[in-house]
Amino acid sequence: MGRGVTAREMDLQEAATQLPESDLDVPREAWIKRVLPRTMFGRSLLIVVMPLILLQAIAAWVFYDRHWTAVSWRLSTGVVGDIGLLIEAMQLAVSPSETSRLLERAGAQTDLGLTIGRDEVLPPATPATGRLIEDQLNQAMQGHVNLPYRIDLLDDGGVEIKVQLAQGVLTVDVPRNRLYSSTTYIFVMWMVGSSLVLLAVATVFLRNQVKSLRRLAEAADSFGKGRSVPIFKVEGAVEVRRAAIAFMTMRDRLQRQIRQRTQMLAGVSHDLRTPLTRIRLALELLGNDSAVEELKSDVAEMEHMVHGYLDFVRGEGSEASVETDIALLLEDIAGDVRREGTPLTVTAPPEYVMPVRPNALRRCLDNLISNARRHGTRIWLSGIVVADGIDILVDDDGPGISPADRGRVFRAFVRLDSSRNPSTGGVGLGLTIARDVARSHGGDVRLEDSPQGGLRARVHLPK
């Protein structure tokens, strides 16, 4: 199981468990960590999506800043070139009828709406809107048509251009398809469509990879809570498979070590009880001398210590977890305590079923109740359902334990009673066994001030 833990390290661990979260020096998370996803699936998907978005953004910037601007300029100069060529041809027309036929043929060939208002005057120009197509048309008109003009943007996306001629005002209705390229929408649709396809493919593959990690995490959590972990299929990436195989190997080693430890101490129990029994019989034959009475007290203390240590080891036994109604278990424990003559008030929660090792949990609560019975006159046993499991509270009206000693009493063979008399307080393993059982279920035991005036032992069992 690794190297031993020194007394100094145990003191530091116990002190850390007693500190509230507000007293721990935990740095605040940066705002970017609060914004980013916390799950591996979300972060992996972000790693895939962010380069894709960046690539699409760069491609869009290059397209709109280079390609689309160049294409729009060519389309604008083409429209202005047609207008300039038409104006030169109109100067060669000798009659209004010939001008009308010219405008009709030019409109059919160039897809422009051409009309002329004779003797009209060009209205004042409107303020520029700053749109790209308007700026390009202005530059093209100034370079190719050296006449007064006015440009108006229409609601349908087209443009109306008015040019002042000697005969009147030439009105040119330019449709949208002469100024805008359809490749813009094709590019946007291709960009969005390809991104969605790649996102869907990445989601499917990442979900399969994360599923293996999630299964491994659930197995590790169940094993940490003392529940049976069946052999699961090893799949996923090479690193994930190696982690799953390492976990199952570690599980087998821990279970084998626990079995060996239990078997070894069972043998020690048998080996110690036999000579202790012989010593006790021999002492009974020696009479009632004062020295004999002291030896009998020592033998009784040794037997009590052996039984206490075996109870401590039995908490790490191979009892399987079963679905247990915590409310019924508390009622059963309360009935046993009342039959022994101890006043006890029980407040059981509604039906709350969870997988636990019932005998081990009963031993945990029996030790806490025995400790409360030893120091108080009344006991209160209650269960409170919390967000992540259930809290079982054991309250008494005794003198309690000072906050400075609450971490120390959980260490094995530590007693606050300096007399070391087993009849007044056991051998110092009751609270150790209780915390060991709770932690084998993935929970813990904490000591607090009781509203009844004494000590409160809070047993937390996670789901």
C-alpha cells in the first residue's frame, strides 16, 4: 500500500479536514476558465472547432477583402463602361426617334433599364451612404463618364444612375445581378455547410472517446465507495485503454491485499485468544491475591484491545454492497438501542435507497451511538437528504469535544481519557472504525457542535 504515514503528516491531514472551505487558500479561477467548458468532451470539441472557425474567418476575410472587392469593381466598371458607350452612341443620333431605338436596343443587350427625360434637370445629389458598391460606382463614373451624375441605391438591391446630357437626363436602372456576384452566397453556404459536417463528424468520434473515459471514471468512483466494480470492456484510444487496464490491475491488487490482511489478522486473533484463555484459567486457579487481580485486569484489557482491533480490520472486509433503505436501517438501529434502555429519538428520512455495506454501516453508527451513550444521557439519531447523498447525524447532550481535539480522536488508539481504563472509554478505536467505514463508502465522518448541547457526529454518504 506504500510507505507509512508519520504522525506529523496525520496531524496536517486532520487539520486540513477540519478547516472550512473559506479558510483554504484556493486561488480564484481566471475568468477564461469559467467561460471555457469543464468536461473533456467540451474541451476536445473546442480544440477541434476553434481552428476550424479561425480558418473560416481568415478565408472569409481574404475572400471579402480581396476576391469580392475585385469582382465588385469589375462589375461596376462594366456597368459604367456600358453607360459611357451608350452616351457616345447617343451623341451620333440625329433624331429623337433614333435615340429611342438606340436606348431600346441597348437595354435589351445590356440588361439595363434605359430612359431619357428630355429637357429635365438633374436633381441635387443625395449624401453618400458609404456602401462599397456606391463608392466603386462613384470612382468608375468619375473615371469614365465626365458628366454630372447622381447615384441612388434602391430597396431591391439595384441602383439608379442619372446622368445629365444635353438632351435631358438619362436614367439607368441597374439590376442587382449586374452589380453583385452569386459566388458570395455560394462561398458562405459552402463555409457553413462544411463546418457543420466537420462538427458532426468530430462530435461522433469525440463522444466515443470520452465514453471510455466516463466509464473508467464511474468505475473508479464506485470502487472508491466500496461498491462492486464488474469487469468492463476496455476500448478507446491507446492511452485510455492503458489507464483502464492499470485501474483494473490496481483494483485486483487492493482487493487481494485486503483479503490477505483480513486473513492474517484472523489468524492472529486465533493465536492470541488461545494463550490469553490459558492465562485467564491459570489466574483463576491462583486465588484472589491483589497481584492476581491486577494481572486479570491486564488480561481483560488485552482481550478488549484484540477485539477492538479485529473490529477495526473487519471494517475492511469483503462484505458486498447491497441496495439498502437507510430509513429502515436507522429505525432498526434505534430499536436495538432502546431495548438496551438508552433514550433515543430517531428522525428517519423518507424512503432513501442506496448501495451500502449494511453490516459495516451498522458498525459505524453503533460506535458513534456508543460514544454518545458513554458521555451523554440522551441521543438523537436523524437522517437528512442532501444534494449529493445523505447525512446521518448522531447528537448527544454530553460535554462534547473541543475543536482542537476533534481531528486527533479519529486516530487509532487515541483516547482523551488519560486513565486508559477500558471500562471508561474503550481502547480508542471506535471513532477510527466509524471514519474508516464511512470513507470506504466514499464519505466521511465529521464532529460538530450539537444543538442539543453536546457533540454531533455527521456521517456523510454520497450517492
